[in-house]
Amino acid sequence: MADYDLEALSLPELKKMQKDIAKAISTFEARQKAEARTKVEAVAREMGYSLTELVGTDSKPKRTPAAPKYQHPEGCCHVNALHIAGSLIWV
């Protein structure tokens, strides 16, 4: 790791370094996962398999939409209150 004399840097250089460090921190986990995936794919290829053959599909399982818990018996478009100019008017 490089040693920096922070006292010798100008304000724009320090701000750029701060921005670069924040970006590196925020993307660290994604970079580590990508590197691990690349290594695992290489090992699988060496053994004659693809990664998807070994672990299944890449996509998340599909969910079916849940039934609504709270719905007016006459349908979803029944309105018993109007919101006008910041106040509710019951109809």
C-alpha cells in the first residue's frame, strides 16, 4: 500500500482521494464476489462443468403474487373519503 504525505496534498487532491476511497469502499463487496465467482467458474470449467450445472439456475425463484389482505368487498375502487386541499371529506 502506498504511503501518502497528506499534508503535502492540495484541497482538490484530498477531495478527489476522499471520493475515490468512498467509491472503493462501496464497491468492495461486489468486487470480492465477482472475483470469487470467476475463480469458482474456472474450477468448474477445469472439471468439465459449468457453474449453473453445479449450483442450479442463476435467477431467483419466481414468487406468485399474494392475495390482498385488506380489500373493500365492493372492489378496489370504492372510495369513501376524498382528499381535497389537505383535508379529508367523507362521502
